[in-house]
Amino acid sequence: MSIAVQSLKKVYGQQTAVNNISFSVNQGEIVGFLGPNGAGKSTTMKILTGYLQPDGGTAMIAGVDVTKDPLATKSRIGYLPESNPLYYDMYVREYLQFMAEVHGISDKKGRINTVINQVGLTPESHKKIGQLSKGYKQRVGLAAALIHDPEVLILDEPTTGLDPNQIIEIREVIRSLGAQKTILFSTHILQEVEAVCSRVIIINKGNLIADNNLKDLQASHSKPVIRVQFKEALEAQWLERAVTSLKALQKINAFEWQLEAADPVEAKKQLLALSVEHNLNIVSLQSSDQSLEDVFRSLTNS
């Protein structure tokens, strides 16, 4: 496996940032690495990339211990940190030339052209980095992470600052790279995870609380919800009296409500009966599983 973490621990003073977490990621996997702010995501990624030393446990990259041979592991990793530090006075190609020299790449020109095309930098590749928009700066950081063709990509908020069209383009880049590489992908945009990742790891307060296939995670933690929209404005009491198996009720607006019921089928029948009894008009009535965002909130709101 390309990434293997076993009983990893990191402590800052009185605070345990990473608390004995274990997981592995295989080649060809794109894994979403999720958690609220302060959960320990960035600390874990910094340990994997050799920026921080763990206080316990092991982190392996392509079978090499990051603490015992940090240079060997760095040569196998492409890392895009959340801060994306760049030299703003350098031209795009000049910066990538510098990065290629750091990694000892022989065909520098060919490799630079390849990564520029991969991340969609061609129209801006003649400019200084400081002249670029935030989205194109992010692409430069991704190109630098790819320059040495690493086995493992660790991406911390890679779509930050991108417009919707650019996000879709970077998604496609990540998907295509995932066929040959191992990608650990951290983001706060859960729609990105649903669009790109096949598996999700969630940590909260330094503890690993979920590690599962995306569909299985949603199936195991999700609860069917019903959304109903009336033409007329309603009070909550009407729905509370009508739906006998009601477990939760959320007001979207005066006309639209989201319900969680122990018996969703019977609940929908009772909503229809409510509309007939009081001469109400139902605009829409549908049930669906909770989104990844709902699952994430239920797992981390503790």
C-alpha cells in the first residue's frame, strides 16, 4: 500500500492533535480526508510529508518510514499545502524549472510542458506568479506537486479560490491522476468529495471516527428524510400532529419542511391525508437519503 499509518500520535503541550489513528491508502485510490477545523487533518498530512515528527506510531510512504528516511519519502510525494507558498517574483516556467532542478529531473522542459498542460496553466504560463489570480496560483502549486511524477499526492484544499469551471477542470485532473497514483484529498467542500473520491476518512478531535467506501458510509449512517412543500404557509404543529412517527422536523421556509420519520412510507400517506383534510395543496413531496454533508455533521457534532 502507498500510505500506511499505524497508531499515529501528535501532541502539542496539553492538546492531543492526533490520537492513535490508523489507516491505509492503496494505489489507484482517491480518498477524501475530512474533519472540522482543528480535527488534526493538516497535522496528519504534515507528518506524512515529513514536515512534522510524530510523538508516537508510524507513517509509511510506499513502504518507507517517513521518520527514518525522510528524503526517500519526499521524493515519492507530491504535496500541495493549504497555504500554497510560492515565489511571486518568479515567472511560472521559471518557478517550475527551479522545482524540476530541486528534484533532479533530466528532461526539465518536457516535464514542465506536461504538467502545465495537465493543470490548465498554458494561457498564463508566460506571466509572473504574482500577476496570476488566486485560482491560477493554485494551479501553479498543483503543477509543482506533480513536477517529479510522484507516486503519492497529498492535496490540502486543492480547489480553494477556483471558480466553478476551474473546479470542474481540476476535478478531472485529479480523477485522471487517481488511475495511476495514490491521492489523499482534504477539503471542506463536501460536494468535491462526492464528485471525486471513492472512499472517505473522517477524523474529529484527533480521533478517527469513520473510514469507509463513500456509498457504504452514506448508507450506514444516513437516515431517510422527506421534503414536502405546500402552496400554503403552515405551522409546525400541523405536521407534528399529522405524522405519528415523526422523529425530527426542520423548517426550510414557511412553505417547505424537511422531516425524519420512523416510518417514511406511512409519513408520506399521513401528509397526503393532511392535505386532503384541510384542503391544502402539496407542490412537491419526495424522500431521499441524507447527503454526505448531513452524515458529516452527525458524526462530528459531538
